Amino acid sequence: MMEKARKSFNYSAWALRHLKSVVARIRNILLSEYRAGRREFHIVSRDEGGELVQMALDGLDLGGARVHRHSSPGDVPRHADAVFLAARDRRPRRPGIRWVPLLDGDDPAP
């Protein structure tokens, strides 16, 4: 029984470390964009992706920035020049938009 408890604890600790690293990655991407001058963020997320983005935004000082949340890439307004993805949606072909993946394993758009 102790072996099973040890394995459960180890898995939980691994999952928590991974969660923290994903949130830190999202936070670093958003903060880097903010420091580079971005003041408007269009974020596509749903479900767990949305929760991870919220965790990253909590406590992040993006003074003067506007954060717009969308549930699908198709909902993003035409004037957006960058879209931050925390969902595994297919990206529509829209010239002039930079797609920025926020989750591990996402491939940047060409």
C-alpha cells in the first residue's frame, strides 16, 4: 500500500511541476510581448487552456493593456495583428496575423 501512495505522490508532484512550468511559459510570452510594446492581446482559449491563461494573468502587471478573450480563432477581429493561442483550433488563413502558441507542444504557424 505504501508503494501505491508513493507513486501517487510522485505523479502528483510531477503534474504540479508541469502545470507551473506551463503557466510560467504563458506568463513569460505575454510579459515579453508587453515589454516589447504590445498593449492589445487577443487570446483564444477554452476549458483548461483558459484556466491556464487566467493563472498566468493573475498577478501579472500589464498596466494599460487590454486583454480580449475569444473562444475560437474565427471570433478574433480583423484588425488584430497577433493572436495568442491556448486552444488546439485550426488557424484560419488570415494574412498579416501572427499566431503565437501558448501551450507546450504547439507548433508556431509558418
